[in-house]
Amino acid sequence: MADSKRRYPSTNTVALLAFAGMLLLAAAGGVYAVTPAGPLDQRPRAAALFASATPRASATPTLTPFPTGTITPTVTPEPTATPVPSQTPIPPTPTPLFTPDGREREVVVPILMYHYVSVPPADADVYRLDLSVRPDEFRAQMQWLADNGYETISLYDLAYRLATGKPDLPEKPVILTFDDGYVDNYENAFPILEEFGFDAAFFILTDVTDDNQAAYMTWDMLAEMKAAGHDIEVHGRNHLQEMSDKDADWLFYHLVGPAETIEATLGHRPRFVAYISGRYDDLVLEKMAEFEYWGGLTTANGSLHTSETLYELKRVRVRGDWTLSTFISVVSDASY
């Protein structure tokens, strides 16, 4: 029975074996660890296998996500104020249809032609003197017209009357026109016209108006006058060249261009042209109809107008050296 009992090593033996193991471990220089197979330069260094006696905070591991398409965040734009245009465009004013009925008509209406309404400068040449009517003289002329039963009509009234027989004209009609668009038309003539309730047509040069040249009315002035009932019509782009002896392209540029500028700026398509220096030729007359103008004003003297001469309307030039008596005589005798 004693031989059948399992024998265990004695305590001394166990202690001796443990001590021997420690000696072997010390001789090996560290704890035995199994390293993965692979090239030597890829195996972990021994120093990396030991934790420091003083624990160190390890860095939080950074996860590298599986590469995907770049996601661009959607940025909601901040609401901005709606831009306000610096000048609200004026909508075009519809013009009634102009359809001549083919009947021949004639009518006597003096179309008075003015340029400057101001005191000419001391060094003014003969041309400036001839074109300048002093404000006090202009007022006296308007006073006489008002006192003697004259009523202003528009060029549109005249054109409709000749082309369709309507409207009926007043007993003493008169049309007031101003060429070139000088600033004194606004400063001096406009207030006097308003005083007497007279309307007029102003023929402007659109290039010099666009350039804001000091001697000419601005678009704001013209808009104010138009709002008061006056007509703004075409004289041309500038006063550098006459319209005669020009080709079709030149005429398109100098007749259609200014009309479109006036329409875009003031909201009304002009239908009348005062020929620069009164010069025109057959091609001008042809293009005037093609470009849908209703009438052309010359510098030829006269007051008798016919349905056949709407593009050659005569006028009465009011000269700077006229006395009031001269003005009265010319207007009273206007019948040719």
C-alpha cells in the first residue's frame, strides 16, 4: 500500500528548482517571448517588449477610415439683401398706331424754332447772336401768344391731323420747338412755358447728353420736362456732321441709335427728327419712313404743311435780333 501512494517532491526540492529557474532566466537577459516569424528588421526590438517601471499615458489610437469619396459639406449661404437698381428703368409709353388714310390734306400751323434762350456772352459771334433769344424777350413772345388766343399743339397732333383728319385743331395752333438741347432751355425756357401752360418739343443730341456736357441738359432735366408734358425728340448723336450724303449704315447709327437711347432712358419712342443744319437728301427721306419716324423738321421757312410733306416740315426761325413787333408780324402773317 505504501508503494502505491503518489510521491510529491519535498519543499526543499521545489525551492531548489525554482531558484535554478531564476538563475537561468537571469542568464537569458529577460523574459522569454515568442516573436512572429519574418525578416529580422521587421521583428520588434527587445526594449519595446518591456513596460517602463513608471507608467506613461499612451496616445489615443487614431483610426484611419477606409478611404471613401471626399464629402463636401453643403454650406447654406447667408441671406443677402436683394440688390436695388440705382435707377429704375422707365417702361416705354405705348404710342398710338399711325395709319394714314391716304387722303391729301394741308394745314397752316407756325412751327417756331428756338435754340438758346439766354443772354449771349460778350464775345459771342454772329451765329450765337442770331440763335440767342433773351429770356425777357422769350417771355414777352409767350405772353403775346397767350394774350392773342394761341394754343400749343404737339407734332403728334399735326401728324395725326394730316394723316387721318383728326384731331380737330384749335383756331390758332402753334408748335414750339427747341434744337440742340441747351441747358438754358431748362433753366430759362421751361419755367416760362410752365407759367403759360405751353407745351414744346426739344430736339436733343444724345451723345453730348450722355457725356453730361455742361452746356446741355441732363437726362434728369429732360425726364422732368417730359413728365410736365413736353416731348423729347431726336436731333442726332452730335452736331459734327449733317445727314445728307451719308450711306445707309451711317443713317441707321445716327437716326435709330438716338431714338433707342431716348426710349431706354425716358420711356418714350421719339417719332420726329430735326435735321442737323436742316440738311437731308432722298436717302434720308427713304430711311426716315423705314425707321418708323413720323415726321422730319427742316429749317426751310414756312407754315403750310401737307400730308405729302411730313418728312419736310417747314419752320419759322425766331432770330435773336427780332423785336416783339417783328415776332408779332411774322407769326400773324404765317399762311405759307
